[in-house]
Amino acid sequence: MSARILVVDDEPAMRVGLQDNLELEGYTVDVAEDGLKGLALALANSYDLVVLDVMMPGMSGLDVCRRIRDRSGNTFILLLTAKGEEVDKVVGLELGADDYVTKPFSLRELLARIKAVLRRTPAASKSDDVSIGKLVVNFGTYTATDPSGPVKMSQKEYAILDYLLRHRDEVITRDDLLKAVWGYEETPTTRTVDNFIVKLRQKVEDDPNSPRHILTVHGTGYKLVEF
């Protein structure tokens, strides 16, 4: 079964171009011309990936991202941001987006990014629950719980945690995570990794300000210790 993708963009040429090229790659594609219609489609259907423009009238892509993530942690969300919108990128990642591409971008780069994302699956465990701090994770079903109940996590958060788990007790650099999890050489900044680590600590650690499981190795990166 082909992956199902939703494209939400208010620029007709961008929307039609992405739909045509994604369908040529064999994906099933729905489109929406604004945030409100995109959100309605996202909430009514199950998508493997949502390609979401940030700047749209009515409801911004950031608001749509937040609403989608409130409902599901399984859908991969890729933001399309205008050049120089660094604040939007950071806020988008904090709201639960998994990745972003800056306009203008090459179609080849975007398609390669999408292919890499859709074929990536966690490798640490396919069916068993794994305890990491206060979090219990199942990488096969993309579910997580803590003592208070279900915990919503993005696919990027699962992927980072999975990579750290497979390399437990090893020092992992930020560049290691960028290459392994984002899967391309033209990376976002290492600040992106730090933002995700902050979010993961809030879910894993009893006290995120004094982490016992996801440790910082100053000047290098991070290490997941035995738990």
C-alpha cells in the first residue's frame, strides 16, 4: 500500500506541483489550500505524512501542526518555511513538527527527504515495551506512556530515543543524531537536536533540570545511560 500524504499550501502552483510529483512517485495525495481545510482533512483521515506550509491565511501552519499533534504522534509533519524564518522553525519543532524544508527548495531534495522519512522505522524494538526513565515506549506501535497515562510523541522523538537506546552508554554527537535521524547532509542546526533533547527529557526524566538518563556530554553531545 502506498503512503498517504496531505499537502497543505495556499500557493496554487506549489500545491499542484507537489501533488503531481508525489503522485508520480506512487504516493496517494490529498491537498488543501488553507489551514482550516487542511486541519479538517488531517483530523478526518489517517496520513503517513503532512507537508504543511507555515504562512497561510486563516489558520497558520503552526496552529495546524499543534492541532494535529494534539491528536496523533504517528503522523510525520514536515513544515515548509520561508527563507530566514528561524523563529518559525524553532516554534514548529516545539509544537511537534518533525522536520522542515526552507523555501525555495529543490524538488529533488524534498522527494529524497520524504522517501527517507517514510522508509525509516525504529530498530531498537519492534514489539516489546521498553522502560526509559519514567517513560514506557513501544517502538513498533509508536506508543508511549508514563505513570499518568499516554504520552504524545512525534516520530522524530521516537527516532532520536531509538537511536540513543541502540547506542546506550555511548557518547553520541549532535552531528551523529542529525545524520542518523534526519538522514541528510544538509542539516538543520545542532540547536534543533538540543530542542528535541529538551522535549525528550521532559517526558523521560523525573526532574528534567537534573537528568539521570539522557546526559549532556559537554562540548560533544549526549549519552543515554542504563536505566
